[in-house]
Amino acid sequence: MNLGVRWTLHGDGRTPAPGAVVRPDERLSWPRTAGLGAQHVVAMFGASFVAPVLMGLDPNLAIMMSGVATVVFLLATRGTVPSYLGCSLSFVGVAATIRATGGDSATVTGAVLVVGAVLFLVGLAVRRFGARIIHVAMPPIVTGAVVMLIGFNLAPVTASTYWPQDQWTALLVMLFTGLAVVCLRGFWSRVAIFLGLVFGYALSWLFDLAFGKIHSPLGGGEAVDHWRLDLSGVAKADWIGLPSFHAPAFEWSAILVALPVVIALVAENAGHVKAVGEMTGDPLDDKLGTAIAADGAASILSTAVGGPPNTTYSENIGVMAATRVYSTAAYWAAAGFALLFGLCPKFGAVVAAIPGGVLGGITVILYGMIGLLGAQIWINADVDLRNPLNLVPAAAGIIIGVGGVSLKITDNFELGGIALGTIVVITGYHVLRAFAPAHLKEQEPLLDSGTSSYEGGRSDEDGGDGRGGGAQPVARS
């Protein structure tokens, strides 16, 4: 059985030939492949390490399970879809909401495990019925609105938890990261978040030396005197050891809060598969269902042992585009490096020590970018917000999600925030569509025309339209 673990040497094994790319089933020399693998790990570093810290999960376990998830994904797709699976930022708001209502890490991972299971089933459905089912349930107006409310729902976390810990560090980190994203080129622009973390780390250390302890709220609590950068945990951590595993716990209220993220993950995977297919010149639309199911399976495996959920990373698409190397061998190397990092508790302690003020500056940009990716989905799909069929459900759902509006169902159960906002967007759109006059529906057809962007007949997972679902690219969120 072909597992996609055999590669032919590309050219001389040193660099891609002029105008050529290193295909997924090819590789460069093993030293160069290992170097590319390390580069992929660095590319996903910032977001994939920030996410578990923001979710209150073990960063060592997160990086270890990202390596395991990548292996699962590569095996499931038979080495045809080069991708690194890192911790998804889409769940940060979910984790914050669950913890705000008394949930712990077990409750968070239990809710996210269910999301992974649903994502796996969605992938199987796409394999069986084709990508048009994504259009039917989640047209771009719905997908964009849900991604937007997930991102903007995180604004209070930054404003009340991270920024107040050290407002001046947060401000400087925000400015530095923004400049890095905009002004740097190539690989450095893709690791701008990581550079922002390093800058903030160094700045906090310098401020501690120059000004001593700061008097500010710590983690959203009471104001106390504390060091900006506390490295006491790093000194106590071992160099080699296993991360902290724990079993998930399941609560319906937490699960309902987490389920809307399925929409964002479907969009992320669809965008990733489409982008990689276009860059390699080999359409991968027939792999969309497999990719979604593999992401779901990997997330189930990670959360079952206490790790975070995973998703395909757009940062790594950038690395592939810059190097013209799409070899899955490089991702196997990246997965190996991630497993090694996961076995170093001291490394995880360094990550866990990221000062709150630094996270404040990073998350102002990061959360805003997640939210605005929803707007990008609308732009790419030419969504007409002058049409009330689009405008009304999106407007209502976003305000509910961002404002934290809640709906009390019983004395012990209520819907609010992300969950209620998503329900309003999805059900509101489809209900209004059922009653809307014909001229409103015609302004934006629910399904595409079924024409193919390339010649090549039917595909197993695409219902024969060769389009791969049409979901717009979404950065790991």
C-alpha cells in the first residue's frame, strides 16, 4: 500500500531546477531536507506556541502532538498534500469562554475532541457526496461571518487579561510586530509573530532590570507586584522528560460553545488544499475530503491525551512558495523535530514564561487578523452585503458573538457568544432564504455553476465539478 513515504531525488539534490518545483513525491538531499524541516517548525513556531499558552494547555504537549498530527495527516493523504498541522488559534476564544464558566483543561480538551470528531465526519461526507455539501450548508456569507465572530470574540481577552499586565510593553510589541509583518520580506515576514515574541521577551527582561517589578493585574486578577518575565519555572524544568498528559472531560455546555469552530476548520482545510494544488500545478480537489477527515482524526488523537486541536498552517504554505520545495519528506523531518522539542520540558517552560504584556501586544494583531479573515472570505467570494439576505443574519450573528449576548434556555443551560452567534448566522440565513423573494436569491447563487477551472473529468471527492468546494483560504486561526 502506498503511504507516500518514498521519494525520488530531484535533480542534483541541491536546488530546484530553473522554473521547476520539488514535487510532493520528490526530495532534495537529506541534509537539505532536514534543514527545510527545521525551517517549517520555525515558521509555525509563533502561532503554534502562542495558542496552547492562551488556551492554558501544556506547550510541550502541543508541539509534540503537532508532530504526531502531521504524521497522521501525511499518512492519511498518502503524501500527496504537503502540510504541517499546528495548534489552531480558532479555539482560543472557545477555551477562554469555557474557563470563564468554571471549566478546566479537561473540559476544554473534551469539547474540542468532539469538534475533531465532527470534523472527521464532515470529511467523510465530503468524500462521499462531494464538496457541494459545503456550499449548501455554509455559503461564503455564513463562513465569513462565523470566522469573523470567532476572531473578534477574543477582543475582551486581550483587553481585560493580557494588555493590563504591562500596557507599555504591549504597545511596543504591537508596534514591532506590525512593522515586522508589513516591512519584512520573504521568510522573515512569515515568522513575524515569532519575532514579536522574541522582541517582547527581551524588552520585558530589560524593563525588569531598569525599573524593577511592575504593579499590575496578573492574569486578569488583582493588581500585585510581580516581575514581567518570571523564569523561575525554567530553572526548575528538566531538560528531558514527557509532557503533561490528561484525559478529556465532556460537558454539553462546553461542547456547544466549541462546535461552531468546525466551520472555520473546514474553510482552513479547503483553502489549504486549493492553494497547494494551484502552486504545485496538480489539482488536489479530490483530496479535500481526505484532508478534512485527517485533520479531524489528528485533532481527536491530540485532545484525547490533553493536547490542543490542530489545523493546516498557512505559514508553511509561505515557506513552500518561497523555496519551491513541496516535498512531503521535509514535513516528515519537521514532525521529527517537533517530537524532539516536545520531549524537552525546559523548552516548554521558556514558552510558558511569555510575559502577559507581550501576549497583549501579539494578540491585538493576531485576534484582529483572525476576525478580518472572515471579511477576506466575503471579498474573495464577492459577497454582496447590500443584499439583506446576506446582511441581516451576518450582522445579527456577529454582534451576538462579539458582544457576548446570551439566551437562557433553562436554569442550568444557556447559549451565548460564539455558539449563539453561529446558530443565528446559519439558521438565520437559511430560514430567510426560504422566505426571501426570488430576486434576492438570484443576486448570489447558493451553488456555483459547476464549471471546472481545469480539464480533467470527475473526481472522487468533488462531485465531478473539479472545484474542491470553493471555500476561501483562511490562515490557521
